[in-house]
Amino acid sequence: MDSIIDLLSQIQKGDRKAIAKAITLVESTKPEDQVLADKLLGLLPESKKISLRIGISGPPGVGKSTFIETIGQTIISQNEHLAILAVDPSSSITGGSILGDKTRMDSLSKSDQTFIRPSPSGGNLGGVGHATKDSIRILEAAGYRVILIETLGVGQAEIDVLDMTDIYLVLLSPGGGDELQGIKRGIIEVADILIVNKADGNLEATARSTVLDYKNALKLQKARHQDWSVPVLSISALESKGIDEVWNEIMKLKDHLHELKIFDENRSFQDEKWVKRKKKNQILSLLDSKDEILDEIERNIIESDKQLLKKFSLWIKSIFNFKKSS
């Protein structure tokens, strides 16, 4: 326990190595690490200052990392301490991840005001990792007040980031059209702000047209939050155009959520949902670690299937025998 208390003390001082160690602990699936992680999470104090958690999603190649690199400069220029959790897909074959997002955020990675943590999805299908919410709590305990969560390239159902963030941004490509059909109903209808990226060079006119298309489409949909009209913005992360407008809309929405007391209600609901999900994951992890139990269940199912098949065969034979005799 002393080592966990020491680790917590270092986290609260903003020690980067301690923060990284703590996140590694909560991401680990080893039973002994899970015990230590639970102790650490149980000791984390409630943050007195409210942070801002922002989820960032979009299809692969839309420029999420470049956008984060650019808007991150705006955030730290206001003396905010910024943390970034970038979720990377895990291989279904090896289980490994490239974790290359940090290399695309060169300027931010050199800033003392910024902490960047690439994390593997671990096969989780919700666009985030299984320990992302716990990692957020650790970062808040370390004093980070703006936390960006970059999800995987998303599909229809990959919106788990909604359950751990306050504001949800969706990045789109100019003239996405058919490419985006598969994600429209899943994430477009729950986005708080839509951002058409790559509005530069030959794509600038196409980006303007795409903005108009989505503005028209949103007229048929109800926004996720009361009295909030979802803005559709055109930007170039590469040329740093339109970034201030995005940040202004984020601040406007944050104030709106606080005024309507939606902000705190969402946080409470998310906490309840996360506790239930953790319990479910713990049960599944326990089953995975008990191979003999799973083997026994499998044997019982096979044996039950055999008995069922035998009864079915006898029933079929009895029907045919009855027909022959009649």
C-alpha cells in the first residue's frame, strides 16, 4: 500500500513518469496489477477544479492527429495544461499496436504543458480502450484541465467515447459522401460540433460544399443537447485555419452545458455507467483467467447438446415408426 500512496503523491505533483506508470497499471490485464490499480483508483481524490473532456472522432485519414496538434497549440497558449489520450487499434493477430500518434504531434510532445499517451485499444470495439476512463481520472488528479481523447477511426457503433467526455467533435473529409454513409447515423446524430477538415488547396471549394450539405442534413435531426444547434465548421488543420472558431464553439458549448446544469448530470450518469461496465469486464476477466471453469462449461454444453440430439433422434424415429404401423 505504501508504494501506491507514494505513486499517488507523485501523480498529484504532476510527475510524468508516475502518471505513465499509473496508466500502465490500469491498462494491464494481469490480476496482480488490477488489484493495485483498484487501490490507486480508490485513493484518487475528487478533483476540485472541473476539467473539460473532449472526444474527437472521425474516419481514418481525416486528420485527427494533425487537428489535435494544431488546436493543442491554441489550448496551451491560454496557459492550460493539456493531456491527450490517443487510442490505437490492436492487431487481431499479434495483439500489438503501432502507437504512432505521438510522432504526429511533434510540437505538443515537446511542450512541458502537455502529456500525450498513446494507448492500445486491446480489441475493445467502442473506439476507446478498456481503461480510458480510469486514465482520465489519473490525469485529472495530476492537474490536467483539458483532456482530449482521440478515438480509433470509427464506425457506426464506436461511440463509447460519449460515455466519458463532455463534448464530442466529429471530423469529416471534404466530399466524403459515400465514404461516410456507414457512419452517418451512428456518430453524426450525436456529434456536438461537426468539423470539415482539409479545407485547403484544391479541396477548399469542396469543403465549403460539404459544410452546406451537412448543415442541410442536420435540419432533419435533433441535437443531442437542449437548445443547442450543432455548428458545422470548415477548417484546415494543416494551415491552422478555422481553429480559433472551433475552440470558441467548444467554450460556448461548455458554458451552455453549465448554464442548463447538463454538465454535472452527464458526469454523474457517465460514472454510474462506467462502474457497471467495469464490473462486467472484471467478471469476463475472471472467467478468462479460469480456464478450467471454461473447459467445464464447454464440456457441459457439448454433453447437453449430445443428449438433446439423442432425444431428437429418438423422437424422429418414433414418428416414423408410428406412421409405418398406421
